[in-house]
Amino acid sequence: MKKIINEMKLRLPAVGVNEAVARSCICAFVAELNPTVEELGDLRLAVSEAVTNCIVHAYRDSLPTDRNANIYISVRLYDSREVSVEISDNGCGIEDVAKAREPMYTSTVGCERCGMGFLVMESFMDSLSVKSTPGKGTTVLMRKIFKP
Amino acid sequence: MTEDVIISEKDGRLTAALKCELDHCSAKRIREKIDPAVFMYRPETLVLDFTDVHFMDSSGIGLIIGRTEVAAEVGAAVRLVGLSDGLMKLVRLSGIEKISGLAVTR
Ligand SMILES: Nc1ncnc2c1ncn2[C@@H]1O[C@H](COP(=O)(O)OP(=O)(O)O)[C@@H](O)[C@H]1O
Ligand SMILES: [Mg+2]
């Protein structure tokens, strides 16, 4: 049985500056597992995509001043050199998750999104699950196992 | 605040040297600086220099595709230079190297 060796929870307002904040916090937190530069780069990228989606899509209909537009992040480290990252929002949710996950699908127009977010999370992490309820929000759960 | 992008022009080459982490938040600011310069100088080549970019997510890919379209409006081609191994990994996944009017020279 794998054991949890450390755990972190973050709540950040869904605003642009927190893309970089979330990336830095998570990368600092996993440092004790001594990931390689490439593993850390993969994780940083996947986190950036998930957090950006909360900011760009989840709260697209709320005002920038909405105090309830938050990103909830929960990170766990296991003694098996595994990291799990759960990133959720209480935003608009996704009607059709399978379609949203298709490479190059984006629901946006004119803001230069290229629809690669889920593809990146899937390609650069070891597993990805996406759960969403329209009107309630979205939870993305990703795992990565660092090499021994 | 330090500049996100430094723009210079010489002999029909417009160079945008990017100086920050490239995500959704910074991409918007950067394109607002590059696009007016493209229309002002109407260069033959727009060089996007990634030498000082230590992180980029898919917003950067969107930025590159968008600049290729803007450059095409004035007949310019886009060249990417200075991409690190980390950035190349994302560039390869995106397949943007196949877009016409876009060249990747590391
Ligand atoms: N947290 C979220 N809340 C609501 N919709 C989302 C969320 N994450 C992703 N989506 C939807 O899934 C689509 C695909 O996401 P993604 O692959 O990251 O591409 P992009 O962000 O470039 O549009 C988005 O265009 C959006 O419609
Ligand atoms: Mg996205």
C-alpha cells in the first residue's frame, strides 16, 4: 500500500497572475521527491493548463470581482514517488467532456486558445480524469510517478 | 516592471525577443505589443526569439499560430528561434512545425 508522505491544499482567486503562482507552489512542493528537470517541466505544464482552464473557461460568465470564483488545488505526495494533483472549480462545468478532451477542440473564438490543454495534461502526466457537472463545476485529477 | 518582449527591426527582419514565462496571462500582453509593430514595419520575416523563455504552455502555441496569421496579412513569414528542449517538447506535440509560413530553427 502506498502511503501519503505530504499534502498541500491551496485556494486561489481565478485571476491570471495565479497561473504562475500555482505552478511555482506545486513545483516547490514536489521538490522533496527530487524529480528530474524533465519530470518537473511536465508537471509544471500540466498544472498550468488545468489552472488556466479554470481562469479562462470555468468562470467565463462571472465578473472579475466575484469573490466566489476560486481555484481549489490539492496535491499529495506518496512514498511510491507518485504525485497526485486535483484542480477544481465551482464554475460553469462542461456539457460534453469527451468532446472537450478531443485534441484541438476549443469552445472559444478569437482569444487564441488552441484546444491543446487536455492533450497536454494527458500526454505529460501518467493519468488524467475529468469530472464535470454543468452549472456546478469541474474537477481534474492527474497523477505522475517520478522515476526512482 | 521589466519588459515582457523587446522588439527591434533591421533590414526587413522584425525580431520580438520574449522575456517572460509564456502563459495565458502574459500572451495577451505580448500580442498587443507585437501586432502593431508588424503592421508598422511590414517586415519580410517576423522572428520570435524564445532564448529567454523558460516556460511556455499551450497559450504560447496559440500565440505563435496567431502571429503567423497576423504576419501573413503583411506577407511575412514567421521564424522561431532559441527554443529549449522543454519548449520543443510542446512544439512537437502541437504539430505547428507543419504550418506553412512558419519555420522552426532551434
Ligand atoms: N474548468 C473548465 N470549466 C469549463 N469548461 C472547461 C474547463 N476546462 C476546459 N473546459 C472546456 O474544454 C475545452 C477544451 O479545453 P482545452 O483542451 O484546455 O482547450 P482550450 O483551453 O485551448 O480551449 C475548452 O475550450 C472549454 O470549453
Ligand atoms: Mg485550456
